[in-house]
Amino acid sequence: MSLKTGRADGTATVRIDYEECTACGLCVRVCKGAPLYLESGTVHVDQTRLFGCIGCGQCVAVCPKNCITVEGRDLFPDDIMKIPSKGSRATYEQLKSLMIARRSVRNFKDRAVEHELIDKIIDAASTAPMGLPPADTEIVVLHGSEKVQEFANDMIDLMHNLKWFFAPFMRLLMRPFIGKEACESFKTFILPIIEIFIKKREEGEDSLLYNAPLAMYFHTSPYADPADPFISATYAMLAGESLGLGSCMIGTPGPFIKYSKKLKRKYGIHLRNQQGIVVIFGYPAVRYSQALKRRLANVHFYQ
């Protein structure tokens, strides 16, 4: 039974060059869709096994003889590339240093982000893992302060129109269905932050997207793992840091835009797509001289 996603249905085609294949079995070990199996010293392909070929490309990537080709489900032979050499990859210390140096930046210079950097951020985000291939993650790119501000104003207008939803009577009505914690969040965070957004806008200040020169809204299809856009957004944020850009994740718009057909149509978002997350980017207007140590809520080793 083939796996259906927002962009793919059916199985990808697997071709094996048996003149080169040594039947080492590595492709079978990494194949989780299960169309590949080893029998009588030969690798066989049976698309009726489990999900058939889902187009993950694991078999192609692991084959030491380069004798496997997979095509379909948005995977093409030309998509295969050499893994960068160890010398050209970041060490743990280098990667950790990038992560420590990154701050959530909300103060930006009045300077546009170049198209070249936007392309690099998107290219980095595309390497993020996904629940099921091919990736269903989509990005709305808002390039330039005017476009970002238009999006921010649309979101604040929508929040203003939905304030009633978070009023005390509605919280009391919904509590049996959404739980105590959600109701408390509505009271102590959502409703107050909406009031702040509205008040600050009246004062000429953008406290939602902070007058950023670039914003990206990551979202995904109803078939995908809901975590997919958040993983891609994280990759994008780290890429931005490596390019000298400050960034900040803004989660507030996601739940609102999910239920607004009007805004989804305006910004080219499929009506049934899941909620996502906004990341704002720009050249930092302030310089941080210290990093902050963070702690997880809990790490439990099950013995």
C-alpha cells in the first residue's frame, strides 16, 4: 500500500544495475519501505511489500557501487550529490558555538536582506528531515518591510476580530474540551498579547514582527507530520545566523492563520494546510556580548 502525501501518491521506481551490484545488502538494511529484499544472493524489488518505495533515497545514498537509481515521488537521479568531506563539515564545537551565539533578535537595521541570502536560507531549510518524503513543507516569503508589515497588520486585524473567542465566558465554555492549561494560556498570554499588539500598532509600533525586513511563514499539508515546518524553520534560523542575520521565531500567527480562509487565499496557502510558524530575519541593530545558558525542563534516563 503506497503512502499518500500532499505531493505524492503511488511508489517511486527503483532500478538496479545488476552488472555492478555485489549484493552487499546495505540497501536492504536501510530500506524501510521494504520493497528491497535479498534472496539467493540477489537484491530484488517488490513494490507490494509494505509501503513499496517511498522515495526516501536511502538505498541510493548507501550503495557503495552507485548502482541503484530511484525516480519518482519528487526524487530524481540528478538529485544525488556527494556527501561533503569531513574536513569541510562543522565540528561539534563549531556547531555548538553557532547555536550558543544565536539570540532571538527583535531589533533590526533599516537594511534589506539580499536575495542571495534568502536563497541560501531556503536551500538550507530544504535539507531538513521530514516525516514522510517528499517534504510537504511550504514557505511564504515576505521580502521587504512593506510586505512584512502588511502581513503583520492582517494578522493583528484578524486577532482583533477574534478577541471574543478568548473572553471569560468562552474560556469557561471551552474548558471541559481544551483543558485547564489552554484556558490559563488564553487568559494570561493570548488575550493580553492581542491587546498589546493592537495598542502598540495604534502608537505606530510593530510588536508582532518588529519591523523586520524579511519574514518566512513555514507551513505544511494535512498529510505531513505537524513538526515538519518547525524543523525546517529551525534549519532556516541557523542558516540565517551563519550568514550574519539575526532571527526570531514568532509562533502567535500560526493558530490564527490556520482558521482564516481569507488570509490563506491572500498569501497562497492551501486551505487545509496545518498551522505553521513565522521566522523573522534581518541585520541585527544591537550587538550581544554575552551568551545565556539554557536548561531543559527535564532529562530522564529510563533504567
